[in-house]
Amino acid sequence: MSRIGVMFDRDLSPEDLPAFAAAVEEAGADDLWVVEDLGWAGSISSVALALAATSRIRIGIGITPAPLRSPALLAMELAVLARVHPGRVVAGLGHGVAEWMRQVGVEPKSKLAMLEETILAVRGLLQGEMVTLDGREVRIDGVRLVHPPAVVPPIVTGVVRPRSLELSGRVADGTIIAEGNGPEQLGDALTHIRRGGATDAHELIVFTFLHVNDDLKNAAEVTGTTVAGQAGWLGVPPEEVFSLIGPVAEVPGKVAALTAAGARTIVLRPLGPDPVPQVKAALSALGR
């Protein structure tokens, strides 16, 4: 069985995060994942809140834009969290939405170089190395962390296109696959990730929409706008968006299909009001 995580949606109020994290942990989840999108909430502060409110579950960043973060500062922040909560932090990085990066003046000339160089610099610093990097996008001259963590957090990417997936397979510890992708798409993504050199240790993390509802018409009314938006982003019809939207009895089979396709961690993104009961129903159906 894959690890089962839950997303704290970006539209939920930040002050609700501690209680949400505690409820998710009590319900039997393995992970809680937070979001960093421009204008919503910062990932490092969100991770700190979630870690403080829980004692067992892993907290993942899904994801922070590499151009928005100084690699040295990101490593410093991650090191503190990982020292205080060893083995409970996952650092997710991505290219960042180009429009948002332009809005704050940090759009790189090369997205691929920015992401790869950031990962290499952050990992080196977290491992306690003296890092010097004169890259296309990242420049660090002889920096070392005074307090590196004993347990280095895994660094995963949230990427989409083939070249980025290959990059992830080459330099990251795992890859996040966006909502709406099903078993067939996971197989395609893994092909590119493995082409980059990933081993079986590479963690494939899949985000998926969740809405438990036996009334399919009502479920469509609650989730339709979000699903349609994701379908447009993926370039597929809404009916081809893979999800856990529908009767709770279907949840175990769909989770098993994702697991069989290579997913090591499946992160549920509950849609609609009252996300905690949605999560509890799904976890219960999965035997948690």
C-alpha cells in the first residue's frame, strides 16, 4: 500500500492549519502537504505550524518555486525544521508559474538550470558541505551551514514536461505528479524520470482530487469548476481527469490502481466544504 497524504488546500484559512494537521494525523494519514502559491501562504511557515501541531506524520512542501527562494536561505530554513523534526520534512521545488515569477521580478533565463542548480546547492548545504557553485542561474561562493541536519530531508520536484521529468530523475529524490493524472499518465511520467537515471528509490508522489459523494450529480456541482480548470491546464476533456470523486466504495480500487502504476505516495486533495470529514471517510475506506 502506498503512503497516503492529505493536502491543506491553499484556499483554507492559515489559522485553521494546526487543527487540520492534527485531525489528519489522528485519522491515520501518513503525510500532510502544504502549498506555496504567490499571494496565498508561505511554505516554510506553513510547514513549521503543521510540524508543531503533530507528532508523527511527514509534512511536505508541494511546492516552492525555485526562482522565489535563495538556495542558501531555503537550506537554512529547511535545516532548522529538519533538526527539530528529523525525518518529517519533504522539500518540494518546482519551476514556478512563469507569470507569477515575472510579477515579482525573478523569472529565470533558464528554468531547467534554475531548478537543477537550486537542488544541487540546497542538498549540498543540507549535507554539511562547503558549497561553491557558479551556475547559469545560481551563484554561491563558499557557503556552509553551521547547523546542518542529521537527517537530510528528501528533495522532490513538482514538474510536468519530459525534460523536467528527466531532470527530476537525474537530481531529485522524488517527483510530484499533478492532480488529474491517472495510471496511464504515471507510466508515461516514469518513463521520462527513469530516462534521467532514477532508481527504484525515487519516490513518485501523486496528487489527486477527493470528494466522497454517492450523488454523482451533486458531486459534479461541487467539484465541476475545479475539475474543468484542471482539465484545461492538462489539455484534456474534464471526463478524462482522474480523481477520487464519487462513491467512497470506489476509493480503494482507484488508490490501488495508482499504486500499481508506480505511485509511492498518494496525496488526497479534498474538494468542497468540510474537508476533514471527506478525508476521514476516504481513510476509513482505506483501512486507516
